[in-house]
Amino acid sequence: MKGLLVILSSPSGGGKTSVIHRIIEKCDGNFVYSISATTRQPRPGEKNGKDYFFLTQQEFEDNIKKDLLLEWEQVHGYWYGTPKSYVEQAIAAGKFVLLDIDVNGALQIAQKFPHNTLTIFVAPPSLDELIQRLRNRKTESDNEIDRRLKRIPLEMEQSKRFDYVVINEKLENTVAEIVKIVQANQKKNLVSDHLE
């Protein structure tokens, strides 16, 4: 079996992280999660090497200089990037590698690796629902929430360039739809043997 990069993007509060965790729990070991690197501080309960690789600005810049990242982007005032080595190993092993990255990073990777990448935009049912989810998670200040909301028009515009858009109303339905999309694309031989 050949591997595939499955990139999930959404506005903050869109639910992509919950979707990814549920896919990993529900599906067999063919789905793996690619942990992103970031310069932001951990939120309560987040662990380095499990949720993100938390790096200093200098460490992040060193990773860029050493060509250790597939892509990187500044989002909400922090840097985020995808470490290259884990993704390459997982693809070579025939895994479906789930990436949780912003819209610009998703499109960067899709452009670099068009035969190995599937882009899925996880859309909220409505803007009101999205705002409610952001406020309910209580991990950002009001200023941070406002900053994230200002980015939504860009994210929704970029979603038109994704392979699929899935509306995340009920988590289990969203997970089932995404797994079905991934399996259908794998069967169509959308992928090649390795990143090229």
C-alpha cells in the first residue's frame, strides 16, 4: 500500500484537531498524526512532542535553515511548520499521514507533492457556531479570538482550492465522511510510491 498526506485545515474552532484525534482512536494504525512545530506557548494540558513540538523562535529559524520543514507559515503571530523526516518515513511505510495545518501551509504542500496529497477543509456549520466553539474552549483571550476571527474570510476563500470541503456539524459524521474520502482516493491510486 502507498502512503498519502491527508491535510485537514479549518478556521480556529472548526474542529479539525478533534476530528484528527477521533480518526486516530477509531481507525487502525494506517492513520498516523504528523505533529507540527510551533513558536507559540503550550495551552493547558498540551505536551511537547505529543500535541506540538514547542520551539523557540531561534530553534524554528534553525529548522528552516537546515531544510527540516516541509512547509512553514506565520499564523496569528506565531510560526507553525511541518517537520519533514517523520512525514517522509510514514509515507514510505504506506501510512495515511494526517496533518493539522493552516490553509496556506496546506496549499504549499499540495503544490510541492500533488500526487501524494489530499486536502480537506473542515468547515464550521455557521459563523455563530464557530464563535461559540472558540469562546467555549476558553484557551484564548478576547483579543486572541478577535485576531482569529479576522482571518476567517481568507480561510474560507482559500477553502475553494481544497480537494474537498466537509461541514463539521456532528463529529462522528465528519470523521466517517473523511475516512471514506481518504479510502476512496487511495483506491483510485491518487498516490505515488514516495514524495517526489
